Amino acid sequence: MSASLERLHGRLIDLHLHSDGSISVPSARHLSALGGKPLDALSDAEVFDRISVGDSCEDLNEYLDKFVFPLSLIQTREQVAEHIRLLEDELKERGYAYAELRFAPQSFCERGLTQREVVEAALEGLRASDFEARLVLCCMRGTDNLAANLQTIELAGEYLGSEIVAADLAGAEALFPTADFAPVFARARELGVPFTIHAGEADGPQSVRDALAMGATRIGHGVRATEDPALVRELAERQVPLEVCYTSELQTGALDRLGVHAIGALLEAGCKVVVCSDNNSVSNTWVGRELMLVADALGLGDAEVTQLLLNAVDASFADEAAKAHLRAVVAG
């Protein structure tokens, strides 16, 4: 495993990475101190326990509970900017070449920031690092937040063409069906904002079908599409990228019945699979580890792992010039 990871250093790409689910213990301490609440009374193990779900997670709803503490650390403009900068620097050190960092601006507004101020602070942090990254703005599943979600889409449209490249829909999929958010993404289509949608994780194949009908050009997770062979054939024919996150899907139960062979089945069907990390801290993982886990479980060789990374380049929301550069980096 280590030899393969060494060969991948500097070539790693992650397209499904929640920034607020990827706060390391040192970053958590730094961000908390910025907010005037040092974590000196907590050991590193205790801090880690607050940001990582562990092995006893039962479903996506329990998994999402682990975002409460990290989100408390990203509620001022300075915290938001530092949060993005620190994550970029950590990714660069780990050998990433490119990442698309996603977050919900409305979740960073608990202490008075507006969504616009959150977005501008995130861009400030992004530009403070020399790592190559882009931002994806998440809408959230829930009730009584239509106005907030529409504002997120409006901001994505306004800043599109900068380092903000797309929108997303995240949250408790089984509790809030994908189809309920059709009006939000109708507006995204009007504004020309590309988007991915979390689907086929806590809910079944119909969620994926609904996301496709709404115009999603990528699917977050999507592994439960394997419960519907006709849907798998459609995904393969249309080459819709599937952002597979193996560890988190095991933790949330998305792969509970299907196992890693669901990922293998998607690959065998000709689907455009992209291996991602989802949340570095909540799932205690990173994209290099995810690639190796999938490769080991499915018996993939170096050429096949490289193809997974090339899939990520093709699926990214980066412009064509950036994609051409990344293809050369990945190909070595």
C-alpha cells in the first residue's frame, strides 16, 4: 500500500470533500482559539472524538450529528477564511493536486454572518493558499429553509467564474426527499449553475433518478443505484460521474447490504466512478486511503487507480485549461 501511495503523491484529486467535515485536531484548536474559546482543557483524543464518528455509527443521521462541533468553530469571518486556508495547506502536504471543497454557507451564519460574507471569507482563505482548489456551495435538506437555499444558488450564480464552480444538495436524504428540492435547482438551471446532488446514499435508486431529472451533472455517492440495473445502465450510457466515498458509505449504512462489490459492479458496468473521501475528520480518512481501500478490495492495479484519478479530472468542475494541466499531472 505505501509504495502505491508514494507513487500517487502529488497526483491525488478529491471532488467530494466537505470542508466542515475535514477539520483536523490542530485546526480545531486553532479555530476555537480564534473564536475566543481555547480547547486547552481537552486532550487531542477528546477533540478527535468530537470530530470523528468512530466505528459505532448506525446511519446517516447519526453521522451528520458529528458536524455540530466543527460548525461551532466556523462562525466568524476570520474562522471561515482560516478554515479554508488550513485545509488547503493540509491537502497540499498530503500530496493532493486538486480538490473541490464544499460547504453550506447557511450553516456558518449562526453568529451573525450573512451567506455573502461567508462566501467572501471562504474565497479570501482559498486565495491565501497556493494549493489548487475550487469551492462548491451546498444547499441543505430541511424544512423552512427554501429562502436560504435559493440565496445559496443566487450566490453560486453571482460568483460563478471565480473559484466557485458549482452547487450541491446535502443533508438527511432519507428524511427530506431529493424531489422536494426541484424548485431550488430549477433556479440553478436558470442561472447556468452546474450542480451535483447527494443521492443514492441514505435513500434508494429513486433519489438518483430524481437528481438526474433535476439536472444534476454529477451524483454524490450514488451507490444504491446498483439496486436498479436499468438505472446503472443509464448512468453508464450517460457517463454521469458518481462520487463514491467508501468509508463514509460503510459508516452510514449505504454499503451495509451491498459492500465494496457495489463499487465493483458500477465499474464493471462502465460507470464513471470517482473515489472521494467525503469527510477527512468525521470519517477519519483521506482520498489516498480511500483509493487504496477500493483498489485492495477489488484487486485494482496502478493503471486502474490512475484511471480513477483521470475520471476525477474529467468529472471536475474545473475549466478546460485546468483539466488539461491535471491530466498531465495524473498521467505522470
